[in-house]
Amino acid sequence: MNALAIFLGVIGAPQIILIVVIILLLFGGKKIPELMKGLGSGIKEFKNAAKEEENKDSKKDETTTKE
């Protein structure tokens, strides 16, 4: 069995609800939308950077095959 699965155990609905409640208590209801907006923009930036790298690699491959 995977060592990480043994360490974390099975995460089900009760555990997720508990995590959400703890986050609400720590950050409060007003800060969570700001945190999610920041998380969303970070994911968007990561995806854009990954696409740019993929495009660079494909253009690099096209130039090497033409030569």
C-alpha cells in the first residue's frame, strides 16, 4: 500500500467538512473569497506558463526537423 495513503488515511466527506470548518474559523468568511481569487489567479498563471513552454518546445522541434 502507498505510504502516503497509510499516513493520511482515507479522506471522506466528514474529514472534508471538518477541514472546511477549520478554515472558516481561522480565516473568517470575509477573507475566503480573497484567498480563492488568489488561488484561482495562481492556477491560471501556472497553466499559461505551461502552455507557453509547450509552444516553445513544439516550435523548437519544428525547426530542428526542417533542418
